[in-house]
Amino acid sequence: MSDVSFVRTEMLPEQAPPASEVGAIGWIRHNLFSGWFNSILTLVSLYAIWYVLSGVLPWIFQSVWNANSLNECREIMIATWGSTHGHACWAVINDRWLQLLFGFYPSHLYWRPIVSLILLLVALAPVLYSDRVPSKMLIVTAIYPFLMPFLMWGGTIWGPIAAALGFVVGWGVYTLVSKRLSGLFGMVAGVAASVIWWLVLSSYFVGALDSILPIGIEAVQSRQFGGFMLAILLGVVAIGVSLPIGIVLALGRQSDLMIVKYLCVGFIEFIRGVPLITLLFVASLLLNLFLPPGTNFDIILRVMIMMTLFSAAYMAEVIRGGLAALPRGQYEGADSLGLNYWQAQRLIIMPQALKISIPGIVSTFIGIFKDTTLVSIIGLFDVIGLASAIRADTAWNGIYWELFAFIAALFFVVCFSMSRYSMYLERKLQTGHH
Amino acid sequence: MKKSVILGVATVAGLAAAAATAGTVDDVKARGKLNCGVSSGLAGFSLPDANGEWQGFDVAVCRAVAAAVLGDSSAVEFVPTTGKTRFTALASGEIDMLARNTTWTFSRDVDLKFEFAGVNYYDGQGFMVPKALGVSSAKELDGATVCIQTGTTTELNLADFFRANNISYEPVPIETNAEAQQQYLAGACDVYTTDASGLAATRATFENPGDHVLLPEIISKEPLGPLVRHGDHEWGDVVRWTLNALVSAEELGVTSANIDELSAGTDNPEVNRLLGTEGTLGEMLGLNADWAASAIKAGGNYGEVFAKNIGEETPIGLARGLNAQWTDGGLLYSPPFR
């Protein structure tokens, strides 16, 4: 009757995909040679990569590490490879790397910047990796701003202690006054008390305690600071201080209080309208003319203030972008919960606004860190300034690429780390608003 | 806005200058250190070595002044300055003196209110060309491309020279000496022009210095010297006569080798006056009697300083030329110590 020719009753075993579709070959076929046009592009790109690497790799690795001058380097190159072309003379780095890193910081005190750097990482850990590091470590973070200047500049230990006491004095006055009068009076009185303490009283305090109990370490002059250490010092201070100032400015710009608002707008627009190099010239030259003769206002401190103000203005605009991106409902939600202004900012607005702004904030950080090299123009010996000074030595006059390659590598490590951290943070804070 | 800032700065600058004139000698003595502005890096003239010690021809002037005033040639705080910051640093009182291969010109002396204490190096603008170009005189450079640092007196001198000789050139503007070396070696320009001392120093660092020649023409006068603020004549005198002491010491045959012997007293009354064993020259300056002897001990007399930093034995290899003593046909001529 009916003739059912064939019905398969069991599944066929899976077969391996064709060799041309999987593995390395498949990947290459899909990604590099998926058509005649892509194949040509691939070949051209490969040639370009080979061309660059064939020049750069021998330059980096077929190089001279031990020599006392550029001429000696050249002699060694001629003796080894028969030509000086295409070989690096890393001997200059070998000779001067400590200077490029630390400037003229006294060599027996190198441990101090190194300890400062390690403590910086310890102080940053509870902030950067709050989920993995115990929050008790925040004590280190709080102490660090006073400990770091003491380690870097040395001198008496009472200086940083007096600076820290300024905050204690301010807090004490604030709590005292705000209980009797209003909170606003307390804040004004607290700030005033701190400023009076820092400007007037603390010098007597330091002098008195130093004569009773002189504890201190060898002092180092600001002129001796230099090299990559100076870039990190300026960068860390500018980054660390500009974020809180930037938040305050961004909030101030959106404030309903007219004077606060226009002060913030004026500051932001003025600073953003002026090139950083102009501010640095003001710091190094004009301030000298404004201040009474004989005033010794530390040059590095002046530069730090200018760089901080500069990055704070940019930071404020980045954060304002984050604030603007928040839906209005978030503000209204905070109001409907009965939170006051600061509670709403702390609990609802800022966590979201800052998260949105992370890429912009980190870009500003990286930018200001690289901008620290501009200080070479006002005669500070950062890495770029030192590179010129090293070239002024007759032994190394005429050497360029090696010094700049070394500097580029230093900056790349720091900037790339910042960039990777920001990507980690974005992933961690991803809460699924799509 | 801008105008009012400039006016404000000018006013304050005037006040600061007026206030800063009160006795730099006393300031330096009270401080125990001389603040001396130098170049942040110029081969042979001022540079920090591998240990951070400052070396060079201009640096030696600072050390000599520190030795004369304070008796200690290491009591100097070297303040690196750039071409842009140097004059403000001096005017504002950040530095006591500037020894930074600065050309003595009318406008700097009169208009900027500085006082040049003398000349420690007579320079002039020269030309460097590759030997392969086959040029033996700057007047044959018609139509050449010239690497020139912008915003300097050399740029103006170059234009004057070519116009006066009725020949044309094409400028390649560059910012720094380092950039100029690269551009010149890469063939971006046929000619590199700057101060002759700088050209010699630059050529010494080339891979094949013999392939490049310095042309014989020197087209400008560049007297380089230390300077101080206008109006503080006592301090100006100290710097001027310290420089003169170094020059006179060479003329009188006082060297760092024989100075201890000569300080005991000699038959030459001028040497005795210079070294303070006779007369009261130091007292007149408000310094110790052995001020000049200390200055000479700091780095030797002018000839020794020259030979050690930029002379023919060094890689920079400059001949004395105009900077020889007047008795040898040069321009160095110190007024007498009397």
C-alpha cells in the first residue's frame, strides 16, 4: 500500500564545522579576508605595521646602554653595527634616569618621595576600590594631605599638625555657634576661625612648639623639586583638590541664590577663557610684582593653586553636564521624600550625576596631568625642562628621541592606568539604565 | 579689562621697583645667599650637571659675586629663567642679578630700567652652512633658506644684513635651538644663523662636525653681560668690579694656582690693591678686604673660567677672539684698581 520510503528515527551526530569556518583560519577569513577590498586593506595594513616595527624595534633593542656621552655612543654603534643610523642611545637614560624622576631632590632623601607615592596608593585604595578595601583605611586618606607635604618638604612636624588643627578649630567653632545661633552663622564663623588660625595664630603655635619640642626632618627647598616627581605632585594636588571645588562650583552655578550663581559663573567663564600658560605666567611673574618685595611665596605652591583653579573650572562644567543629564523626576522625587537640599544632593543627585560624568572627569584628570609639563616654560625643571637641561650638557647635546621616548613612556603608564580605572568604575557602577 | 590689568601691573611694578632698591648688598648679606638668575640650559654657559650642580661660564660669574660678598662661592641659589621670564624675575626682586647671556642693548639698559655691569662675553651673529653647499661668504647666500629663531634680535639682524647687501632669503621660523639643530640637519634649511658661540657649540655636537663650516661674517654685535636693577648703585658696583677683578687678575697674572702665594704680598702695588693686602678697596665697596681674592679663588681668573667652560680644550671649543685681553688684541679692558 502506502510506501513510506524512509523516515529517520534518530538524530544525526553533529559534525565539525568546515575547517574554513572555525579556528584561526575561520577567524582570519571572516575578519581579514572577507572580500577582495578587505583583503587589500589587510595587506596594506600589514605592510604599514611591518614597516613601522622594522624601524622602531631595532632602534629600541639594538641600542647602547652604557656610555658616558653621545659621541661615545656613536663610536660603540659604529663598532658594533657599522652605522649610527637606527640605533637608540639609551645610555643617556641610564646616566640620568634618577634626575629625570626626582629632579634635584637630594639623593639621600629619595625614600621620602617614594614613601609619599606608596602612601598615596594606600590612601587612594579605600576611595578607588571601596568594595574591596576596608573603610577603616579612610583614616590614611584623611591624614595623607597633611603627611605628604611634611614628607616632601620636610621641616618641623608642627607645621602640618598646625594645618590640621585649623580644621579642628573650624569644626569646633561651627558646632559651638550653630547650636546657639543658626547653621549658616556657624558655617561662616567656623570658616573665619580656621582662616584666622592658619594666617595668624598657627605661626606662633608652630614657633612655640618647635622651640619646646623640635621634632622634624631635613627640609628640602622647592627649587630642588623636579622631574617626573614634580608632574605627579602637581597632578595629584590639582586632581585631588579640583574635584570637590568643581562639584561646589557646578552646584553653585545651578543655585537659586543670585550672588552665588554669578560668582560661580564668573569664575568658571573667566578661568576657561584664559589659557593655562597665561595663568602660569601670572603665578610665576605677576604675583611677584603684586606681592611686597621680600615676600617668599613658594613657586610650586603658586603653580599648584593655578593648576587647581584651572582644572576646577573645567571639572565644574563636566559635572554640570552630568547634572543636566539627570531627568527632572529625580529632583522631584528627592523633594517628595522630604529631603533637604544637601541630603538630596548627597543621596540622590550626586551619585547619579557623578556616575554619568566619569568619562569626562577622567579626561579632565588626564588633561591636567599632562598639562603639568607646561611648567617647564616658567623655568621649573619638570621632565621636559630637565630634558633641555640635559641637552645643554656637552656630553649629551644633540640627543632627542631617547629622552622624549622615555618621558612619553612615563606619562603613558600613568594616563593609561587612569583610563583603565575609569572603565572599571563605569562597569562596576553600571546599574542598567538603558 | 585687559588695559586696567596692565595699568595695575605697571603701577605695582613701579612701587615694587622703588621698594626693592633699598640695599641689595645688605639683603644678600642678611640672607646669606645670592639669588642669581641663569639660563635653564645653554651648553657651556649654564647647565645643571648629573648631580644637580650648576656649571658654566655665566654660572661662574654668579659664584664669583657670591664669593666676593659672602666669602663662599657655593652660597648661590640658582634661579633658572627663560628668555620670557628673565627680566620680570629681575625687576620683581626674585633674583639679585641676572647672568643669562643677555645682550646689552640701549632699550634694555634705558627703557627696561636695568644696569649692565659689564661684558663677560663679546658675541656676534654668524652663519653655519653645510660644506657641500660650497659657500665661502655670507654674501653668496642669495635665495637661501635660513633657519632663524623667532622673536630674537638675530631675526632683525638677519633682515638688516640681507637688505643691506641687496640679496634675498627665505626664513624658516623655529622656536628653540634644539629644534633648529634638527631642522638644519634634516635639510629643512640651507643655513642656520644664531650667535657664533651657539653655532660653535651646536656644531660640536654633530655626528660629523667637519661637514659644516662657520662663515667668516659676523653680522652683529652681541655684548653679553650680567645685569642688575637700575638705581641700586652700590650693588651694581659690586657686580661690576667683581667682573673687573676677574679680568684684571688675568691681566696681572693672578691665577687660582698662585693666588695664595701672591696674597701674602708682592712687589706689584696693583696686585696688592686687588688682593687687599694694600689700600682699602674692599672697604669702599662695603665688603671684606679679600673680596677680590675670594672671587678669583671661586673659579680662577677670567682666562681660567673661559678655558674651563667654553675654551678650546672643551667640546665647545671657542677661541678667545674678541674676548682676549686688550694686550693680546682683544676687547677685555678692565679699568685700573686704584
